[in-house]
Amino acid sequence: MDFKTYFFMHDFFAGSGLVSFALKDYFKCVWANDCDLKKAAIYQANFKDAPLVIEDLRNISGYDLPFAHLSWVSFPCQDLSQAGHQEGILGLRSGLVWEFFRVFDELKIKPQIIVLENVKGLLSSQKGEHYKILHQALIKRGFKCGAILLNASYFVPQSRPRVFLIAVKDEIKIPNHLISNGPCWLHDKSLITLGKEMPNWLWWYADEPLT
């Protein structure tokens, strides 16, 4: 199977294209979006034939997007960061995640996988309430999901912990080696608590990288 031509992805809040680059051996990006002109210029330099739409997501219609198996959403972190005002997913910047959900609801054919990526503050802001709202929004749309916490220090000399909320349509069977019956190194204390509280939770699993 040719992964590059078989699996398609949307790259919301694409920035300079790091996600599209990281997944290029498995997913072909068929639509990307960002409104920052400097980041968009880098994206276009990295991907000569980039399907990049330079526009505020609030002006995007889901009816216009092509089909994709995966929607990746690295939504703004300013309202969830410890350095910000911590207004969470109701804030002016981080609240743009709801524009993604609006676009998703407008799609003619829905992706089977959604990944929401943000800072660790998503788990701690208002004692996890902002995470719970996003989790429930995915459940409402027919997904089962769970989150992991992964630090870039496993791969580069920099501490950069990020939360990945990974959601899969209810009817999709997940390979056994990708999930477990409980937490692993990908789950900190806050995620373990959330995993015990939230419905349709998935304990994602992967082998720990060698350090």
C-alpha cells in the first residue's frame, strides 16, 4: 500500500508545516490553513505545491474542504499557557478550536481520526475542565478518545511537553498494540485522573523511546 497517496489529512493551524512534514510518510496533506503570513511563507517554501489556504479560520467553510482521513488541529495555546491569562478554550485565541468544530460539522464526509494538540495547560486549566469540554465535544460527534502527554526531550535536547488528544470514530477497530487496559508512561497524574472520569476513554499505548 502506498501510504503517501492513500491516507489524506487536513492540517489546521498549520504554522510552518511541522506536522505535515512529520507525517509525510504516512499522510498526504490535501488541505492546510493558517493566517500568519510569515509562517505561511515558510510552509510554502517547505512544500512547493502546498494546498495552503492563507485565511482566518473563521472565514473558512467546511463545505469547501476536500475529503481526509485525519484532521490535525494544533490550535492556539496562548489562553492555556501558564504564561498567558489562562482563559482556556473560551479565550480569544485558544477558543478558535470551536471554529474547527464548526468546520468539522460542515464537512460532507467526516474524517475518521481527529488529533487536537496543545500545551500541558490544557490538562491543568481550571482543574481539567477545559479538557473535559473538548473530550465531550468529540464524544458528542461519535468519537472515542484519550489523551497522551509527550515531551520533546525524548528526541531533542529541549523540554517541550505537549498534550495530544487523539480521537477515533466509534465504529473503527483500533489495533490491540496501540491501546492498553490502563495508563503507561504517556500518562501523568492528571491524565490518569481524567481517564478514570471521562466516558469512551482510550488508554493509548506506545513503547517508551530509549534515552
